[in-house]
Amino acid sequence: MQTSYAFLAALAISLVATPLMRTFARRVGALVYPNARSVHKVPIPHLGGVAIYLSSVAAMLLSHPLDSTAEYALIFGGLVILVVGVIDDVVTLKPWQKALGQVLSGAVVIAIGVSISFLTNPFSGALNVLGFLAVPLTLMWVVSFENLVNLSDGLDGLAAGIVAITATVIVFASYKAGAYGIPPAAAAIAGSVLGFLPYNFHPASIFMGDAGAMYLGLALAVLSVQGLVKSAVFMSVLAPLLTLMVPISDTAFAIVRRKISGQAVSQADHDHLHHRLLELGLGQRNAVLSIYLVSLLFGALGLISGFVPIQTGGPIVGVAVIVLFAAAHRAGLLTVSSRRHGKRQADQSSGGQR
């Protein structure tokens, strides 16, 4: 009941807050203007992340999730990265400045009490205490999730849909893992992005910007740590990771691609998976829906894996991942372009990788 209430409250508030924030953004000139790498053709407001943050936090405060550590981490750590993102959306931070802001948000989350302090041995079930490694591992986890979601924000509705699916998967995976304080907070995140999605799906009238993408990344990081990573059910952590398989693999390939092309890893390009799908002629809606479908299938696979021993679930997951990469390679989605990426200058004033 509490989880349903959190979801419905976040959904309702987001449906109202998003158009209000869109109007405000237009009045203050907070717009993303088209550039050489843009998919959109007209200026679009970019403060949708503020609406997502406010609606999710309001829903959590109204529903009072049982895990207060996760709640406070989302509120305060989320506020830090939201502010960093808004500044970046408005004035364009340098990569090191944005990275510093991400580390700061991770530090706040850790200070509040979110920490990967131990891991479960998948074969014996024994708990392995991490000791001094807990802090750097947790920090890396938070920053990685922030960048994963930010990198996936390349087409209308893409990041919002992926986060909605992942947060919903975390709701069910947390119940399975016995982390009953997490589902209401995860449901609040899912509701807030689903309330935002009608305004963000193609053709989008508002973007979440770096502010929204990085906040949602932090939220998924916190929820997965508190609900799944430290769970006695090791396979449960695969649920959100598999749901995020598309942005994870896309990010990994982007790093390799940029290294091969002689680019800096932070240098954005036009060869992300969603760009390749557009080049195949899918169009924005079909490209986004295709990635939704893959995320749903892998999320379901992750949930199913939580009910079987690792000796059974591990090989199934491995085969599924291999099939995904084989299909992507056959479709030409994993080839390194011969174009000179250096000519494509990153325009960091847009949200995500537009």
C-alpha cells in the first residue's frame, strides 16, 4: 500500500509540476538550442529534472519510506547533483568541474550512511566485509550510475523510460531480497519519471537536462546499494544491472571507440547506440521503443535470475548478454566509425548526449 501510494503521489505531482517547470524555463530562457549534434530542431526547455526531483522527494516525504538512509541520501545527495546539473545546463561546466560535483554528491550519500560495506559470496553465501574499500567502491558506484543515465539521455524519452523500467525492477527485486524499506522510494522515482515522460516523449516539449539525468543516476545507485548490492541474495543485484544493459554496454563501447579514435573519453560524439539506430532508419519513437523492449526483457531476466541458484542463473544471463552483443554487432551497431570524430565538437550546453 505504501509503495502504491508513493508511486501515485509522485506520478500526480510530476504530471502537474512538469508543465509548470516548462513554462518557468521558457520565461527565464532556460532552453536547449539545436546544434550540429542535436536531434531536436527547435529550442526546448531543459529544467525537467527539477520537476522530477521535486515530485519524487515530495512523494517520499508523503509516504515516509521505511529506509530513512535511502530517503535522506536521495533528498540531500540528490539536491547536490541537481544543483551541479542545473549549473552545467545553464553555463556549461568543464568536465573536471562536473566530475567534482559528482564526487561531492557521492560523498554526501556516503556521509549519510549509504555504503557497499560488504558483498555476498554468490556460491557460499558468506559475507565479505570490504573495510576501507567500501568508500571508494561506493563513490565509484554512484558516479558511474550518474554518468550512465546522463549518457543515455540522447533521444526524447529514452533516459526517462529506462529509469522508469529500472526503478520498477528495483521495487520487485527489493521485495524479493527482503529490503522492504526500498520499494516506496523506488516507486517514487518510477512515478516521477512516468509523470514526466508524456512531456518528454517524442516530440519532447521539455528535457530533463544533466540535472535530471544525474539525479536519476544517483537515485538508482542509492536504491540498488541499499536494497540489492548488500543483500544476502547475490543474484538480485543483477536485476537493475541487466535492465541498464543498454546504457552500460553503450558507455563501455563509447570509451573504447573514443580511445581508438584518439579522442578524450569525455569528448562527446554522434556514434552512441541510439544514433546508430536512427541511422538504420528506425526514427526516434521506434529507436526508443526498441531500447525500452530490450531493457524490459533484461529486467525480467534479472528478476527471474533472483529466484534460481547462480549455477543456473549465471549461464542463462551470460548467454543472453552474448546474444545481445552478437545481434548488435550483426546490425552494425558496434562498429567503430571511420569518421573523424574530432570534427564533432561537443556542445555541453544540452542535457545528456543530444
